[in-house]
Amino acid sequence: MIKLFSVKEKQKQEAANNNGGVKRQTAGELRLQKDISELNLAKTTTIDFPNGKDKLLEFNIAIRPDEGFHKNATISFSFSVSPLYPHEAPKVKCKTKVYHPNIDLDGNVCLNILREDWKPVLSINSIIYGLQFLFLDPNPDDPLNKEAAEVLRNDPRQFELNVRRSIQGGYVGGVHFPPSM
């Protein structure tokens, strides 16, 4: 008869002695690795792993829209992925101060698939497409930056001027925006 407890104790001891061994990946890390390997990034989008390519749970995405109000601006986002991924949506923050109805000045992003519409069948690619779409078609009806949303709704030409001023490093509504071109 096999003594189950002695086998488990032996495994724990081997794990403790094997500090230099290979760390086992969680199911979330395996799924993230698959998602990243299958990324289909547009030529206007880049990915960067600041902690090295073997540390997949933290990475950055830079989007440079080639059309829309934010054309030619470079907007950076940080992704922080939980080990519970894909059952929990990644945390995404905008690192670039941007004048946009769906991104507030603290970098919070209003994208439905990052909140109530997240489902485990969605992927990192889905989020990147969603972020790109925010710059093609900003949504003033679900804003985080209410002032920008109001300007977009009431005076799209003024919104365009405000975006240009913000990405060139100017002031909009008393708020300074560093250049993002």
C-alpha cells in the first residue's frame, strides 16, 4: 500500500530543495502565453515587456492611430494580468495623458469588455482591438472624461481642436497635456 502522506511530504521536500528549478506556470499564465503568441497586431500597435519576455503578466501596448481625432499620436497602455486570467479581466491603464471621453486624466479606461462584458473567451487581442476602436470612434455616451464627452457631442470641431492641442503638448481646459506625437 502506498502511503499518500509520505509521497506528498517527499514532493514538498523536493520542491523546497529545488529552489533553482523551473517554476510551474499557472493556467492563467499558459493562456496568456497562448494569447500573446497569437497576437495579430496592426502596424500601428507595438508590445513591450518591461520585465523581460519571460514575465508575461505585466506588459505595455503602444497604439499610434493612423486615422481619427488622435491620428499620429502615440498612446501607451500598461496591462497587468492576474493569475486568474482569463476568468478575471486584465487591468489596463493609459500611461499617456490623453484628451478622450473614454479615458480620464488618471489613465482609467472605459471599455465595456474590461468591466461587465468580460468573458473568459475574450483575449488580449480583443482588448487591443477595443482600445484601437476607442480612438477610431470615441463614445461620448459612456464617458469617464465628461467634459471631453460634452465637447464631442456638442461641438465635434472644437473637440478635434482640443485633441490636436493636447497631443501637441498644450493646455485644454486648464489641464496641461505632455506631447504625444
